[in-house]
Amino acid sequence: MTTLLVVRHTPTRGTAALGDALVSGAHDDAIEGVEVRALPPDETSAADVLAADGIVVLCPANFGYMSGLVKDLFDRTFLDIGGALSDDGGGAPASGRLPYALVVHGRYDTEGAVRSLRSIAEALPWRQAAEPMQVLGDVDDDHLAAAYEVGATLAALLSD
């Protein structure tokens, strides 16, 4: 059985609804052989990430950047989960096998959050499996359906 790790920082009704839809999609009845583990970032360890066969990161965009708890996750685990640093201390490009997806919700701007998350992911042994889902403003039924599809897509990639 493979494992999909959903790191979900959901402090608002909107992000919580997106997280619930995403996890529901990953549990779609048509998908078999995938264990879905949904954890908040402050309870996610390097061991959790290393044990995963795929990962989705869902977070709010705060002040044009990823949420602090998600940043803390990467601060705590980056080198342990295979992060590569260049000579200047920045992230070094890596190529990887771990499929990942991003879901970011913001009121005004999500670009900075997506850019920073992609920058981190590119320095990890991860590969982008879906375009980042960016939600601005209130979460509606179309957003929930799209989040469901992100979860289902990543789980289907890992399915037996």
C-alpha cells in the first residue's frame, strides 16, 4: 500500500473546506491501495515526509507568503528530507521521484506563496504532479470540486 501525505494548514473555514474536499478526493471509491495521512504542519515530521509516496501541501497565503507553520515544517525538515543547498546556502536544483501538489488560498495574493513553495520543492527530490491550485477570495463549489480533483489525482498516481 502506498501513502499520500496531505500537509494541511487550515486555520480558516475556507482552507478547512478545501482540505476536507482534497482528502475526500484522495479517498475516492475508485482509488484503491492508497493510505491517506492528513496532518497539520506542526505535527508533521521528517519521518512522515520520508514515509510518503506522494505529498500535497495545502496552506493559506499570509502577507504574500506561505503560512508560518508550513515554513516552519520546511525549516525543521529540509535537510533531513533530502533538501539540497548550493554553495551560497540557497536551494540547489534537485530532481526527484516524489510527486507533489500545492493548494494555496489567499484573500489578495497567492503568487508569492506558490513561488516560495515551488522554490523549496525544486530543491527537494520531488516532482510536480499537478499545477498549483490557487484560490483567491471566498471558497466556492468550483474550488471545492477542484480541490477534490487534486486529492483524487495524486492518490490515483499512487494507486496500485
